[in-house]
Amino acid sequence: MPRRALENPLVLAVLGLLLESPMHPYQVFTELRARSASAINRGTLYDVVEALAAAEWIAPRGTERSGNRPERTVYALTDSGRDELVRRLDSRIREPKREFPEFLGAIAYVGALGPDGAVAALTERAQRLSERADADQERLTAVLESGAPRLHVIEAEYALHQTRAEIAWVESLVAEIRGGALTWPGKD
């Protein structure tokens, strides 16, 4: 299990949070949920923490107890963990990869919806994305106003820009369909 857990995308997030400050896994979970709209499985997170400790990329720094809650182990980043974080970050930032989000697979076949169906679906998507972008902006603003350094939430800013770019593209495509610039095969 530990080897496979080290390939989990959460590894980068956990190492990054522990670079900011030592914390126990539940604090990591709470921070990740606060900073991301993505669903995070607590069990998977604990598996990742276990694997990181086994790889000696993190190490127990002590324990803490809050009220009647059980004692929690606080982990800190080790020197080898920092080296691994830097290696992974450098690689992921330098080397763009073709990722295949679900929308990319769906938009490839938007023609099956017909012009009216495509306009309806794309218009609804743009609306939902706009609502998400507004909520994400509010959350980002609140985190920044609480004193969190912008550098610690830069990924939320990036995701917000991606969402806004998608909205602009979807709205542009809707305008092309409505205006007749994007035609359907077999339609005269």
C-alpha cells in the first residue's frame, strides 16, 4: 500500500501543507477542505500520511490533545520530504501534461445534442460555472482577508482563472451556434 499511496495526488498537497507548518492529519484534512472545492476522502488522506511517514518524508513531531478528543500525532516535513516536494513541484510546473477532464470527452460529441440541445446544455454549464466561480471568489477573498498569504492559496486563484476562461469559451461557443458560425453536418 505505501508505494501506491505515494503516487496519490494528495502527496503534493500534504507535503506542501507541512512545509507551511507541522500539523496532525485532521488539521491537514480541514485545511485541504477549506482551500479546495474538491472532495477529499479522509481515509485516503490517512493512508497517504502513513505512506509519507514510512518513506520518511514526514516524521512525528509530537502529540496534542483538544478537550476529550483522542491524542493526535503532529507531523512535520523532513529534509528528504522537502527535497521530494521540491522535485515534484519543479517537475509538475515545468512539464505540462495533457489531462483528460470529463468535459473534454463530452464536448467532443456535442454535435449529438443538435444545435438547440447544445445551446441549452452549454448555457446551463456556463451558468453553473458562473455560480461556482462566484462562490470560489468569495471563499478565496475570505481566506485572504483572514490573513493567509496569497502564495498559500495561489492554486485557488489558478482554478478560478481556469473556470472563468472556460465560461468565456462556452459563452463564445453558444454565440457561434446561435449565430450559425458553427454548423452541424447534414444541416442546410
